[in-house]
Amino acid sequence: MAHFFRAPDRRQRFLLPVDMMDWLPEDDIVYLIVDAVDVMDLSGFEATCKVGHAGQAPFAPAMMLALLIYAYSHGVRSSRVIERLYRRDAGYRFIVGDEVPDHSVIARFRQHHAGRMKSMFLQVLELCREAGLIRLGLVALDGTKVKANAALDANRTASSIEEQIGRMLAEAEATDAREDRQFGAASGGPGLPADLKRRGDRLSQLKACQEKLANRAAAAAARQQEKIAAREMEQKATGRRKRGRKPKQPDPNMDPDRTANPTDPDSGIMKTRRGWVQGYNAQAVVTPDQIILAAEVTTEANDVRQLTGMLNQAQANVAAVMGEDATLGAAVADAGYWSEANADSQTEECELFIATQKDHKQRAALRGAPAPRGRMPRSMTARERMERKLRTQRGRALYRRRGAAVEPVFGQMKERQGADRFSMRGLERCRGEWQLDAAVHNLRKLHRDSVCHLRNQEKGGAKARKKA
């Protein structure tokens, strides 16, 4: 029976063990992250560091990458929060030791190396393969909307963007003329005023928005011209005038009411189940064991044009990690990916099972419809052939596994890793951040598998000792 309380002695020299390896439990994910980064080829990261020159030595890319991965695995994305945590959290302190980087160093590292996250993702995939976590034969494809680092209210119409650009340029010209009168045209003056310097990035963003709207109008005009040309060719081939309203002539001019976002011009307005958001369409190809094989970000809100590219990327990643003979096997996707062109893109290496209607309707239809028998009639359309294949016993079994494979992945990434909003701006940087998120997700799966294996070994050893 205890007759006293255990109270801390805050004046003792060591509140933590002297050896940092004893600070945390042996099954903590920080050890796996540090070990995984240590075996990676980071030559691309290191090539950008200036070593052997005057000035302070740069921080090791391995330490910075491990710090980012560990923070993302706990849903921490703010560089200022990371800086605050490694001053008081044992896991962060274990990674950095006495080399404490500033929050600005963390932010710059993440921005400068966004394009190299794909190579890191592939190396994590290689670690998953070595652990036996990649099992092929079936993959699931889906997309989710991720908020951009921009407000929905920041969108501006093409006419207001043009007006604001004109106003800023006129203000700059007026300032130049005033300084020429005051200091002389040859003197150069004191330089651009501070308020206009701060507007330099704003002006470039507005021009990027204007260019985006112009490109969008040109692309729409090109598609319209293709429709007109296809209609004329069909009329010439049949010798008959096609029924229906004649397509309008393409107009390459910008619609003054079309909108773009000056904060992040690459992002767009996208619809979700909870309403409209300013964001991107993030894609992923996963195995039934929830290992991500491919990750991508697109500015297109619709998924239909993403199927071929995502499956090709997944096949390339699998071939790079598991060998040229490795194939995906079969792929399942919801109705967002349905089109006759996608159905025709099926290959011997990857059989396609694509829903032809919304997911809840597709599941209800598969429950109620009997399995088809006999040969498939040749008169069936592409949609009818896909619906028939989904009604087979194999089709039902494979499509039933789609939701359990890919949807929990997005839930885990958004809820556990905070991947419901990008920290950086621009398509390329957001693409790198999404691949970092995917790599972190795979590392967490690898950590769970290693912890379960360790616990099973401990249970087996305990049973053996009892028997002895």
C-alpha cells in the first residue's frame, strides 16, 4: 500500500534519457521514418545544396525530409507549428537533434523540392514491395476534391481582372512620369515605390488569371470547331443533312463573366457533397490493401479524362518497382470515369470494370439483377456490354471491393493527415504535396504492418516461454 505521491523533480539535470533512442517507444513511427529516409537516394535533393562555399552549412536534406514526413503523418502542415513542436515534442526533437531549422527554411525546402516528391513516393513504394504489402490483380481508381490555398470569394470575373490590371499599370506609369519630372529621366530615381513592389506579385497573378481565361476560351473554340468539322464530314459521307440545331460558330474571345482566382490561378471552382470549394481534383490508384500505386492532381473537375492517364501511371510505377512483367490485372472505377472511349481503352494487362450509373444506383442494380448467361450478343452497345460484365459473378465481386479499397484511403488522408487542403499554391507544387501525402500514407501502412508483425512475434515468444 502506497503512503505517498510520486512527484517530479524539475531541478534534476536530465528529464529524458541521455540516449535519444530511448526517448520514445521502439514501435513509434519516427524510427521507421528516419530509417526509411536514410536508405533513400536523395541525390536530387542534395544537388541543390551549396556545400563547400562560404556561408553557413545547409541542413541535411534527409533530416528536412524526415521532418516533413513526420509532421504530415500527424496532420501538421504549418511550418511555424512544426518549428514550435520540435522545441517541445520528443518525436520532432529526435529528428532534428541540435540542428534546429527556422520555419522559413522548412517552407522553402517544401517549395523547392515539390517536384522531387515523385521520386520519394516511388522509393516508399519500393519499401512497401519489400515488405510484401503490394498485391496485384485488382486496383481501384477514384478522385477527391482538395481545397486550394485560396478563398472561394477571391474569384474575379474576366472584366474585373482586365480593369484591375489596367488600373495598376496606369498607376505605375503615372509614378514613373512623376519621378522623371522630379529626378530626371536619366537618373533612374529611387526605384519603384514600396507599395508598388508589393503589388508586383499581385499583378503577375492577375495576368496569369487573364492568360488562363484566354486559354480556356481558345480551347472551347477549338472543341466547337471540331464538332462543326465532324458534323460536316458526316453529312458529306451520308449525303444527308443531319437533323438538329446547327452548332454555333466558335468564338475565341473571352467571356467577360468567366471567373478565375488571383490567389491561386491554377485552382478552380469544384463541386463537392458539401457544396462548392476552390480547389483541385486529386486522383489515386490503390490496391485492396489500401497501398497507393499512383497519385496525381488535375485542374479538371470531371474524372472521365483521368482514367487512362492514372492507370498508365500506376502501371509504370508498378513496373519500376516490381519488374516489367508485373501488371495491374483489373481496375474498378465509379461512374465518374464512364465513357465509351474509356471502355474501349481496356487492354490485356488491365481489364476495366466501370460503373455506368451513380454508385448507390449501381450497387442496387447489381443486387437486384440476375447474373447473365450465354454468349454476349454482338448487337450490344459499349454501355450494355459493360453493364452485362458488371452483373457477372466476377464483376459483382470485384466492384463490391471498390469502395472498401479507395474510399477509406481518402478518409484517412484527410482526417488523419490533414490532406483536405493544400498548403502550397500552383498545380505543380500541389501535385508534389499530394505525392508527399501519398508517400506518408503508404509509410503509415508500412508502420502498422511492422508493428503488428512485432507484436505477433512477442506473443509467439511469450507462448513459447509458457510452454517451456
